Amino acid sequence: MRFLLVFALLLGGLVVAADRGAEAVAEDRVARLVAERGGLAGEPAVEIGGFPFLSQAVAGRYDDVRISATGADLGQPEGTRADVSLRGVQVALSDVLSGSVQEVPVQGIDGTVTLPYALLADELGTGTTVTRDGDGLRVQRTVEVAGVSLPLTARGTVSLDGDTLVVDVGEVSGAGVDVPSFLVEQVSDALDVRYPIPELPFGLQVTGVESADDGAQVRVEAVDTVLRG
């Protein structure tokens, strides 16, 4: 009886080791696939959720695949990041291991693309800073007003206009003094930001945006899409 118990524990350990090994191989292959099919500059980090992995592999369906890509992976400025989850990924294990995957049906994709505030500040020129301010943004920049250089601070909202991220500012103050109303519109135009979001791979669509500590987080999703070359 003791022998059988020890044998069962050893066998279970081998199954787990084999499961983890197969999962690591699959994650590596998926990272390569995503980089190639998505036209990325580097391979993202991939994590396949669920246990045991082998039962998912045999069925050819993975319920939770998480992908994280840095700015370098995406070919975008430092601080840019994409974190997405793929649900209902269908691909045969034999195709993954042989590298012969031609297309990958996916039931759904959702996640976020983080655009760093430095990227938005660059749209307004040197010396501009953009930071989070509650559920909005704070923009600071020196502009020319009536021939005078004036350090300005404005609070803005972040929203979407189609696939363009828009920072629309208001509550403008200059050097601690409220800017006269007749200049607010002129000054606001100088501090507004319109940033076209780069084209996203795999049929991802932009669905919303909000301010976060490390940047503007753009929500993305896709339904019943197929990853193809």
C-alpha cells in the first residue's frame, strides 16, 4: 500500500512536470506566432492559464491566454504597453508543435493598450508635461499669450473620437492666476491633444479610454476573430 502511494505521488509529479514542459513550449510557439502574424517588433510574454494544460492541448482549445507586449515589442515609444486576454483559442497541439499553424480562431479578445503621458506631451512640444489628475489629466506648458510667455496649467478630460484619443482641457490658470475668459478658448486650443491610435492587429477595436497612473489606458476588444498571417 505504501509503495502504491509513493508510486502515485511520483507519477503525479511526472505528469505535472510534463504538463508544465508542454505548456512552456506552447507559450513560446504562441509568442512567435503573435509576433509574426501581428507584425510586432519583438515576441511578447505569453501565459496560458488553466490546469492541466495537456487536457486543453488534446482538446485543441484554450480558455485563457494572456499576452503582454512592451513598447519595444510593439515598435512603439517606451512606456507603451498592451495587455490582452484571449478566450476560446482554438488550435491543434500537433500544429503548434510542428509550427504549421496557418490561422487561429479566437472567440474573444479584450484588454488595454497603455499610452504613456510622455507620448501625449510630445504632441504639444518640448517642455510640456501631462500627468493624471483624478479621473482626468493635468497639462502644463508655457505658451505665448498676447506676446507674453505664460506658464499654464490646465485640467482636461480624456475621450475618444473614433480611433483618435482626445485630451480636451479647461480650468486654465497661468502662474497661479485664472486666465481671463476671452483668452481661455485661445489657450485651450494650444493645450488640446489629438493623438491617432496606431492601427491594431487581429481585428481589435477601440472601445473606451480612461486615465491611469502610468498613462491613458485604451480599452480594446474583438469578437469571433481569426489570427492570420
